[in-house]
Amino acid sequence: MSFQGKNYLIIGASSGIGLALAQSLIEAGANVFTASRTQPDLQSTHITWDAASPDNQAFASLPTTIDGLAYCPGTINLKPFNRFTSEDFQKDFQINVLGAVNVIQAVLPKLKASGNASVVLFSTVAVQTGMGFHASVAASKGAIEGLTRSLAAEYASSKIRFNAIAPSLTDTPLAKMLLSSPEKIDASNKRHPLGRVGTSADIAAATKLLLSDEGSWITGQILHIDGGMGNLK
């Protein structure tokens, strides 16, 4: 896959999937721009940006052409439905959906200038596979799936592809409370048909394909990269 000299914007590259993706793109020769609250230890151009209070003017300094965008911020807020507040739902929706909307709108002219741009968003296996205690995150990530398909249709003529990846549990800092002991790790591994939870590298590899020219005929898709969790028993 050729990324040499192309421009990619990775939102949320300070850890986890975003960090693994940004590092992989840099190693492939891409020009990588990162945006998050904290600066990652990468050879990238960094923009300080917060999904909880987004500022689309922050992206004005980017090049006139952006070939790919990955929006990686997310939340894992799990508890019984009757304990969720409206503020919980609003916070998850802000970070997972409205933050993505803000970034896409801010860089849309730069994506159009590419002539072959790709945007990758992130859902969760919990949207299509009902899971208890996931009401808030599943609701906001369900919106991401709808947004992905709608934008894929709207901007196909502009040669901008929109896809989403729906992972199952992945070993990232965001999921550390769910994998905080050998017993929890073992139980989580056993829940997946392939016998293990995901890694940042697993998800970054799929994202990289969607951002590449080799993925140029893929749009409007929700890819379930989940160790078989969503479809197998």
C-alpha cells in the first residue's frame, strides 16, 4: 500500500488505536497530522484539540489537501440503564458523534481536493449485537453507523469514501478497567470465537486498508473486526 507523501489527519492519536495507526502511516512514508488533547510521541505535526469542546478553526493550518481522516476518540461508559443520566448520553454523543461531525465539516474542502480521500470512523460490536449495560455507547455509535452511510452516499460523487470499523473489546488504555486482571483477560478472551481480545494493531491494520488506494472501491461499509464476536457462536 502506497502512502508516500500523502497527508493524513488522525484524531485521537495519543494512545491506543490512533497511536498505532499514526505510527504505521509514518513508517509507510505518509505526512501525518495528529489532533488530541495531549501530543503523542511521534514524528507528526500536532494540533491541540478536544472532542468534548471542539474548535474547527484548529484545522485551518492543515495543507490544502488531506488524503485521509481517521476519527479515533471514543468512550466506554458501561452501567445499568436506570443509572444513566441524560448527561451521560450527551457526553458520549458529543465525543463519539459531534466531535466527528466537527472535524469532517472543518476539513471537507481539503478532503475534496484530494480526489481520492477516505474517512474512517469507529463504531462498536455492541450496536449490532445487543449487550447489556451498553445503552449509551451503543446509542452514540449507532449514530456513527448512520452518519457513515449517509455521508458515503452524499460524497461519493466528490470521490470521498466513508467507512466505519466496529471492533469488539480491544486492549487499549480506554479498556483498561475491563482488562485489569488476569481473570478478566481470560474471561474476555474466552468470549471471542478466535480466543482473544483485539489489539490496537489489529484495528489499525484494517483502518490502514480503508485509507489506502487498495481500498478505493470500499465505501458505506461497517467492517466488523471483532474476533468473530458479532456473527459466530
